[in-house]
Amino acid sequence: MDFKQQYSWEFLSPEEIEQRSIRALRNHIRHIRQISPWYGEKLENIEPDDIKTVDDFRLIPFTERKDLEGNPDCFHCVTEEQIVETVITETQNRKQIPFILTVTDLDRIAYYEALSFHSTGINSSDRAQILVNMDMMSNIAMAYYRGLITLGVNTMRSGLLPVDMHKYNIQSLSPTVLIGEPSYLKKLAVELQKFSFDTRNSSVEKLICTVESLRTPDMNLSPNGNILEELWGAQIYSTYTSPEISASYCDCTEQNGGHSHPELVFTEIIDEKGNSVPDGTTGELVATPLGVEGMPLLRYKTGDITFAVSGKCSCGRNSIRIGPILGKKSQLFKLNGTTVYPLTITNALDQLDEVKDYILIVENESSLTDRVFLHVAAPASCIEKISNQIRTAANVSFPILISNTTTIQAFRKNPGKNMHILDCRKKG
Ligand SMILES: [Zn+2]
């Protein structure tokens, strides 16, 4: 398909974007009420023509992950013959959800990702290597691949390879863009440098980083972001996606929040009671993907905590941006009445060179507070420094246990994942 950036609404005025969004949402509701077994019942008493404002739309019930887990087939809106691909959403500690896609859905994802990559300044003269596995029915690598192809970028599906093969691929094919998880890109740079490969002066100009947020709430690079920037001598861009919403929020060239593409997704941030919160206030990201055929959703609660940034971005776009993901809603914990965002703690610890690895274990104590322990691979003499760092960042304290990397790794159910939070709470 041809990439035509001018089809996007992101450069329209905020008022025009809102008016078009309301019309699109009205059409979306009208459509899925007719064809979706799930929404046909849920929207029985909603009249699409009554949706005249964003506030009207906010009266529609949310869709939650547990709805999809329990009844995935009820969300199917096309015939078996129209389905051309099935993917599985992320599986970490959660039930897998198969997602069906039509040809139109694949084109939509391609266009969406092309818009996201385009906003980072990537264009058809770039060469990109995707350092994410394309298999395991993942839709993330597939989406990146299709987006880059749509943008006309010379795209290389490198995946996860031994270091010497990455070295050969980067030296011989001179990619200008690498796409991958920050922990993998960091480890790769360190290993390549051991092979006398000067990563700081390689062909790589941009790193597109998935999964882990690399910005602090004030949009500066996080400690890990700074390390990656230094290791690769490249610009760092974060992109966030939740597979269920078939959309991503990617940094633009101004690196001032992840842009939505409003013609393809309607974005909300809500508090714990489901009410909309003002710009800059943290809450749960709720997304309504537009134009999806196979499994369209309405007001999907992603479970991810962030905040919205409206207004004109200095890149010229007027689409709503989101800040870094501060953690999963299910991972927020309470200590003596204070709500703590996991990213605040992890960013604080990542700033300390003495800390080689760590894992935060969260357990139930009471309805007002959780019990938290930090296992940290660091010299015992650093306990006070670590404690002060956490208190300064989050105004909380909890027991810190000096440990080692082997013990910490043993806590992780999936040794391949650089997981720093182990949530042992029983959900009530
Ligand atoms: Zn921008």
C-alpha cells in the first residue's frame, strides 16, 4: 500500500480533530452494534446519534481484558473466510488471547506504524533492522515490519541472533535504525564493544525502543535511556503498544511524548472510578481503535498507567500524546497510604552504578498498605545510599536485602525477561 501521511488528522486543529473523532466514534458504535455479538448486547440501549460530544461517549461502558479472556469469540465480527492471520497478545503471567486479523486490519496496522515511524524522522532512505522475534504469533514485530515496508524503508528482520552475527549484519548492511527492547539493545552494545566494535560510531543513528519506557515524567531520558544513548551514540525513541488496541504511541522528532493517530484510535485517561482526568494527571490509558474489522473494541482499558499531553507539539502535530508508561495498574502498590508507581522506583535504582540487578517483591498486607521487599545485587555498604535514593524519588521506604544476581534471576519466572517487579499479591 502507498504511504500517504496527508491522510492523517494529526496536523488538523484540535477542534477539527475532536469533531472528526466524535463522528468516527458514532459510526464505530453504529457499526459494531450491528455486527458484534458482544457489543450488540452491551450497546442495546445506546443510540449512536445521541453521541454528540466526547462527554456523551464517556457514558459508554468500558471493555476489560477479562471480557476478552472469557469470551474471545464473542468479539469476532467477520466470517472465517475473511480472517487472514491470527496473533496472540502478550502472555507474561496472563492468559493468552488470540486476535484475528483481516487484510484490511493488516493494512491498517501497516499504515499506523508507518505514521509512527514517520514521526521519528525515519524515511525511505533509511535501513532498519528489527531485533525482535517475528515468530511466536507476535503481532508487534509483524506490525513494525509492515509499517517500515509501507514507509518504503529497507527493512531487515534480524530477530535475536548471536552477537557475532549481529556484528556482521550491522557492519555489512549499515542499518541507520535498530528496533528492539532496551535491555536487549543495551546488552548487545556491551557485547559488541567486547568484539572491538565501536557502537558509538557505527551506522546506527536511531534506536526505536519497545516495551520499556525510556523517559521520565518530565520527558527527559531515563537513566537507562541515557545509557543506551551513550552506548550507541544514537537518538532514542520510545514506542508503546498494547496489542489489543492495534495502535501504538511513538515519540516524534521532538521526543516530547508518544503521539496518537486520532483517525485510528480515540484516547482517554481515566481515574480509578472511570472518570476522565485532566492533562498531566496520571491514570489508566483507555483506547478505542477505529477502523478495525476482525475484533473491534470500544473503550478498552489497557491496564497501563500514564498521562495525556494535549496541545500543539513543536513538531506541528495536534494529536494527543501520552507520557511514559509509569507501570501497570495491577502493579501499583500502596505503602502507608501512598500510591507508588513502579517506574519511579526502577528509575531511581537505575541511576545507581553500584546496583547491578534488583527485584522488588510486592505482597499483600492489608487493604491500606502492601508489603514490599527489595532484593538488590549491590555492596552492603550501599544500603543507606539506595534507601535515600528511593525516599527522594518516591517518598517511601521498605526493607532492602543485599543479594546477588543469581538469586535475583531465580525469582524471575521467565529468565529471558529483565523483570524488576514480582507481584505476589492475591487479587481480591
Ligand atoms: Zn510531536
